[in-house]
Amino acid sequence: MLKADNLNVFYDQIQAIKDVSFEIQEGELVALLGANGAGKTTIIRTISGLQKLRSGKITYNGQDISTTEAHKLVRLGISQSPEGRQIFGRLTVLENLQIGAFIKDKKADIGAEIKYIYDLFPALKEREKLAAGALSGGEQQMLAIGRALMSSPKLLLLDEPSLGLAPLLVEKIFEVIQTLKRNNITILLVEQNVYKALEIADRAYVLESGAIKLHGTAGDLLNNSEVKKAYLGG
Ligand code: ATP
């Protein structure tokens, strides 16, 4: 579904991504792992058209999307829930969700999507008229994921969805990610919670200093001695 070939990304003179190649098959849940600053967010932003490639190629269902603008990618079915949530704090929960549906004209479609999101996250329904800035961190994360789902994506890019959340909420977010996979959404998951990510992923790539260091099935990586030592505490 998504294929990245030899991606190189720079911030001015500094190379953040070095010859990175990976692919995601339709229906897969692929995790992108690595320490702080390894380049995970840069890869997500590059796929979603927010960061320019210096060289390399990204194809989506066979179409070259290397230079496609972000809003057009949403129409093609690629949506992201960004790191740090980036919700609109002064708008209500409902208004934040409606913004995520900017590519849809039919009210009925938007209504159906909102119902789907409220079924996934009942807490959002209870708070739909509240300013999003008044929500807890966990609720804001749910809202960020909900907003990304409003465009009915086929490929969902999730950047650190469990960051800073209490354990119970981490569980809830991971359950929802598994539900989305069962509902045929293909997912690229960036996570610092390596163990939990590998528990639910099909495959994973490990980034180190902007380059792919390891990749394999989640099961193989869970048993890999380098991964155990660097990320799983033993
Ligand atoms: P984190 O988990 O901390 O977000 P990450 O793996 O997502 O880390 P990136 O945010 O993609 O890493 O950063 C990759 C590298 O690029 C880092 O060295 C970072 O300092 C650098 N970088 C990121 N954004 C910028 C920017 N806007 N300008 C300059 N350098 C940047």
C-alpha cells in the first residue's frame, strides 16, 4: 500500500533521515520504533506531506506521492494523528471532529463518522460541547485520533499516541488501535512504548540516528537481543 524508497530528509544542513526504505502492506499494523530524535516524527511528517524530501520516493497504491500536498493526501486516504495532539483548544470537541471531516460535503457522512468515533471513545460524546482545551491529556489524545479518523482514512499515521498517559488510558488507546486494525485500517504506529507496540504490531522498523537499523516481524523483534537490551530493559 505504502512504499518508501531511499528517503533522505534534511533540516537545513542537518540530515535527519538517511536512505530510509520501508513498506506497509494493506491491512498491516507496522510500528516505527527508536529513541528520541531518531527521526520517527520526521518520517510521519514526510509521508503526510508536511516535510519535504531531499531525495527518494514514496508511492501509495502505486501512485507517486513524494511531492503531493498534505490536504490532497487526506483525500487519497492518508491521515495522521500528530505528536503532541495539536487539537484546537478553544473549539469544542465536536468542532474539532468536524474539522477532521473537511474533505466530506455530505452531512450524513459526517454524522456517521462522528457516531463511529463516539462508539470508540464514549468519553468524547459526554464532553462534545466542552472546549477541547478543558479535556484531560488522555481525552485530548482520543480527540486527536478521532479527528484523524473523521476523513475515513485507509492509512492512519499515529505519532506517539500513548505519550504521557496513565497506564489505564494507555490500555484504552492500544485497544482502540487494535479495533481500528480489525476495521481494516492500515496503521503506521510511532511509539516510545516499544513492548506494547510490538505486542500489537505485525512488523516493525527500528530507527537509529535517522537510519533503519533493524526490521522484522514483531515477534522476531521482541526476541531480538539488541532490541531487548536497548528498549526492553534486559
Ligand atoms: P521524538 O520522539 O523526540 O519526537 P523522533 O524520533 O520523532 O524523536 P524527530 O523529531 O523526527 O525524531 O527528529 C529527528 C532529528 O531531526 C533530531 O535530531 C531532531 O533534533 C532534528 N529535528 C527535528 N525537527 C527539526 C527542525 N524543525 N529543525 C531542525 N532539526 C530538527
